[in-house]
Amino acid sequence: MAEVLSKGSLFDPVLVKDLVNKVKGKSSLAMLCASTPIPFNGQKEFTFSMDKEVDVVAENGAKTKGGITLTPRTIVPIKIEYGARISDEFMYASEEEQIDVLKSFNEGFARKAARGLDLMAFHGVNPRTGTASSVIGDNHFDRAVTQIVTEGDTADAQVEAAIALIQGSENDVTGMAMAPAFRSSLAALTLTSGQKMYPELAWGSAPGAINGLEVQVNSTVSANNSKDLAIVGDFQNAFRWGYAKEIPMEIIQYGNPDNDTTLGDLKGHNQIYIRCEAYLGWGILDPAAFALIQKADEEST
């Protein structure tokens, strides 16, 4: 058993399915947009638009040209990994206990992958360091989306302004990801009668929809000192994300796989290292289909 575990292996289909389901439950983007399998070498997604309206043609009349715009967006998976040292007693435990450890690792990795997807796609940062990632580049909402709302009498008015920008670009709105602070601002709004405008948000509640619009509340929206309060747009049609097929998981018994000189060699400290890797890809197909609601500059920290 130990010899098999010492080699690189793949999460079995049950664990992979479980991991993907857990990511869907923790990532705002995964909740607002269904995943699509991404080839390991990447894929191109095309936004297709007809530039003009249909033409009325009289009997025996001449037809005029219409025009098509085809814009490619390349989605390339990015490798993410998480590893941890544990006692090598894992290697001598019963198979059932080993499986329990791996299931717990699967649970933890799913949470980290879910949060990582949001942090990378929202803000373009390496989730571990919190700094801008050259691997991600400009493939994130903070850089790609130029429609920004910073002013408004109320949080409700800001949402309306963001929707107006998106619909003014002839796009639909299918969802909104918002920071907890913005949820609180909406929850505090009242009608002239004194009743709550959004009673479903009372006491920290986070419903899946408000006024028929799918919403997700997540601290990742405003993470890393971002000015973002909410991201509104057509997540279902103008955003794509997904996994490459394989999720490698490896049990390492020797060396210093996390490059931590203070912890030293695994074998010398009776440890093993569990490492899991996944390949996540995403793309914003049409930045005009989204708008950011942000703090005004004087309010930012």
C-alpha cells in the first residue's frame, strides 16, 4: 500500500466530482456561471455579433451588407497547488484511515481552490501571496472591466446604475457578486414606511436571489484591499471557467518539496507531504457585459 501511495496518482472520479461540487458551493463565480471542461492546452471562445440590424428589402430591391464581428478569447488553464506536511504514521495507518485523511484533504483543497478562483479572476492576484500575478496578467475583472460605478445615493441606486451601463452596451444581467459590506448597505435600506427594503438580507442572511437577480455574497469580492463592492453582469453568457480533466494528487516521502529550509528533509523528520494540483482556466468573453461597483477614492483605505 505504501509503495503505491508514494507515486503520483490521480483523484478517483468520485473525489474529483466531490471536489468540483464543493468548489461550486464556495466560489461566487462557480455559483453564477456553470463550469465548462477546459482542454489542458487551452481553448478559444468567440464572441459573435452582427454589427447592424436586419434590412427591409423591397420587391426586386437591392440587398445591402450587414457585417459580422468575431472576437476570440483564449482560455488557458493555470496550475494551482496546495500541499501540507503530515506525520508519516499516515503510511502505516489502515486503508480506511488513509482514505479519511485524503477526504479531509480533498475538502480543504476544494475550499482553497474555490476561494482561489475568485481571487484570481476578480483581482488577478496569486491567492497565497496576495500580490499581482504575471501568470494571470490582465485576465481579471479589475483590469478588463472598464464600466465602473462609484457614486450613488444608495447601494440600490448603485446597482441600478451598474445595470444601466450593462444594458446600455446591449448586454443582459444574470447575476451579481457582492462583498459583505455591500450586502449590509442594502440590508440597511428602508422604505418611507420604515420597513426594510430588502428584509431577506436581515441579520446577515445571504439569499441566492434579490428581486429575481441571482446574487452571491463573498468576501473575495473586496479582498486584497480591493475597492470593489460588487460585480454585476452577464456571468452566464460572457464568462467561462472550468477545470482541465485531471487533478493530480501525490504522496511524497522524501526531500523538501515545499522548499522550506527550516523544516528540512521529510524523511529526517518522520513526515510525508500530500500535494494536490489542479488546472483552472477562465475568460471574460465580453468586458462590456459587466460593471464594477466600487468605493470612491476618498473612501478607499
